[in-house]
Amino acid sequence: MAAAAYLVDTSVFVLRSRHQAVKERFDRHLLEGRLAFCQMVLLECLNNAPDPKAYAKLSRLLLNQRWADVTGEAIDRAVEVHGELAKRSQHRSFALPDLIIAATAELAGLTVLHYDEDYERIAKITGQAVDWVAPKGTL
């Protein structure tokens, strides 16, 4: 059985600079070629860049990694899942980028690597694979 490939959520990217265990897992998976990024994650990460030089460096770094494109189909899937959340009156409590990231991962056959409860709630609807980068509540 092949090892899982992951679409990295922004939460993991941010936490890797704060927690050694997250950094080690992130770096190991990156070296193994098991991490992917998408445009939504790219935008969220770049939004945290402190200055133009850091922005350019981070942009180059992420664009040179494995990629899963946010497609029109992924946006449509995010809207569909949002509708399912609405049926449960849960649609207003979600970060919309998380729906796009999850849909992109689902369509690409990738597991979402995260530290964000939203993905667990999305997975209850979609049945897709998600994985906490560290056990919930430990960071």
C-alpha cells in the first residue's frame, strides 16, 4: 500500500515554525515528495509574508513544490459541501478557504494534512481522508 500524499493546509505551514514535532513531520513528508500545495494555500501563506522579499522567497518555494490546482470543479464541490453544511445550519461557522482546500484535495485524491477542526467536519460530509498533523488539542 502506497503512503498517503497530502494537501497541506495553511495551519500546518504556520505551525511548522512554532512546533518542532510539526516541523519534523512536515520536513519528512516534504523530502519524501508526499506534500502538495494549491492556490488557496499559497494565497493564505503569502498573506502572512512580512515584506516583499519574504513574499517573493515564499512564493518561489511553494510554487516549486508538488501542486494540486484549484479548478472550477473544486469550486463547484466546495459550494456543494457548503450547501450540505447549510442543511445542518453549520455553513456560517466555516472558513471558506477550508472548503476550497478540502474540495481540491478530495478531487485530487489527496489527504488534507491540517490542525483545524473544519476539516473534520467537512470529512463527515464528504468521507474524504483528513489527518491531524498532531493530535487535536496538543498544540
